[in-house]
Amino acid sequence: MAKSKLPHNPTSRVRKLTIDGTGYSCEFNFRAYAAMHELTGISLIKGWDPTLIDAKEIACLLYAGLLTHHRDIDLEFCFNSLRADNFGEIYSVVLEAYKASLPQPKEGTNPPKPVEKSE
């Protein structure tokens, strides 16, 4: 008997992306936060301004997001996967997965401002 496909869960933090015809699951959790901090010094848990990101950090963000579901992924794969023809789509999905990992602000409160990255 074939398994039925489950409907998309809008509260899920997992986002699907395709790189060169292969599907991947991207999710940000504490494993991903720690990986990003170790690789770049950026603390995703304290807040972060995605408009200040550079090419290395984008590859590291992709790596961090894929790490939970794809333990065999390495950073070199992420650097090689980003190209002019797919960069926008991949970055959009990864950023959406990161935003989905953040707690929702309580009604009537202002979210904290992002912390500037340190050089």
C-alpha cells in the first residue's frame, strides 16, 4: 500500500529546496545556530540582519540549515551549490527556514533589534 502524502504543515520549521535536481530539507534549530556561530561568528539566536550577509556567510547559512537533516553535507558542497542561476531561490528558502525557527513575538510587544555582526 502506498503511503499518502501528508499535507504541508504551516507551523513546520522545515522548508524544502532543490539543488541540482536533488531535494533537501532545511531547518534551523540549536544545531544550526551553533554551526553558523562556529563558522562565522554570527549568533542567529541573538538576532541577525540578513541584509549584511556576504558570500561566505550565505554558504555557511545553507550548510547550517541543511545539517540537521543531511549529516553528510559538507561546507564545500554548499559553496559549490550556489551559483548565479540558483542563488536567489536558495537564499530565499534558507532565509524563510531561518525566520520560521524564530519565536513569534507576543502580541503588543516590539521584537528586539538585530545585533550587529562583529568583524
